[in-house]
Amino acid sequence: QVQLQQSGPGLVKPSQTLSLTCAISGDTVSSNSAAWNWIRQSPSRGLEWLGRTYYRSKWYNDYAVSVKSRVSVNPDTSKNQFSLQLNSVTPEDTAVYYCARSRGDLDVWGQGTTVTVSS
Amino acid sequence: QSVLTQPPSASGTPGQRVTISCSGSSSNIGSNTVNWFQQLPGTAPKLLIYSNNQRPSGVPDRFSGSKSGTSASLAISGLQSEDEADYYCAAWDDSLNGHWVFGGGTKLTVL
């Protein structure tokens, strides 16, 4: 059974970098049939996909246009996990952040991390 | 403003059948399969329907999905009190180099 376990701080100061990690069990980050996504949810923006990383003989990344200049999703094969970095955060980035696996469908989700951007 | 359009609320009495609609466009629902998620308060979305009409193991057959053109629907038959939750549709969108898009969610109330 695939499980995703998220970790990272719940409070980030404005202009700083939000960093979250998603540890994978039951699958591998370098799977040739999966992609590893970050999604956030807030009352004002609803569910919003941020980006993904996946391996198909080499590593690829895709990012949402809305955050493309500030976001990075990276795999860590040594720890079988992937991470999210969102730079220059503002209070608008306050949300619940989820990691999720996709194999054509978003079939497995992490437990969610509430991140508040505040000084 | 979500890319996929859902009604904000739906309701029904125990035992009834309710449907929730999800409207998109040719670049998302019209080209790709639809996921439906159930979200209980304080929890992560749970995959309810994948590939338009397939149920993951453990999801009761009271839940069914369908798709036609650029729209999709989730039907819940034999409504139960524990079905009270938020429901979201999602699909991959081929525009802008590709990205996942979601509906704004439908709050289902069991009366």
C-alpha cells in the first residue's frame, strides 16, 4: 500500500522560502509510471496544482504558470522522497499543502500540511 | 475561480439519489479522464472515481461516475449520513504545457 508522509514547518515569514518534504513508502520516486505532485488548498483559491516531478529515463518537471517563477519540485532518490520549495512567499500562500501521486489519476495523497505565512 | 465548474451545494435525504455535475472544456474533460474526490472535514481528498467511471478498491458501488463531452457527473445512490462531505472533480488540462485543474467543490448535505 502506497503512503505519502509530509513534513515541514507550519509557519513561514513573508519573503522567505516555504519548504516541504513528502516521503514515499510502497513506491519509488523514480518510478517510470508515476508522477509526484504538490497541490495546495485555500478558501480563496480552492484546490490548486503547483507542480510535479517524474522520471522517464531522465527527470522532468512541470509547474503551474501562477507560481512558475517561484516554485521548485525536486526528487531525492537516496531518501525516496520529493520536496517543494516556494520562494518569496506572501500571506496569499497560506494554505493546506498536499503531496500526491499520479499515474494518470491522483490516486494517493499525503495527509496535508497547514502552512501559514505570517511575521 | 476554478477551471472546472461545480454547483456549490447539493442535498438529499437518506436513501435518495443525488448527482453532482462538473463542467469543463475541450482541453481538460474533453481530452482527458475525470477524477472525483471526497473530502471530509480536516482530511485530505480521497479518490472516489478515476478514469471517469472506475471505483478504487473499497469505494462502495453506490458511487458512480460518467462523462459526456466536456462534462462529467458523480452520482450517489442510497444516500447515507456519512456521505455528507465536500466533493471535487479534477482532470488534466493539456493547455499551458499541461497541468491539473479542479472544480470548486460541492458541499453535500444529507438532510
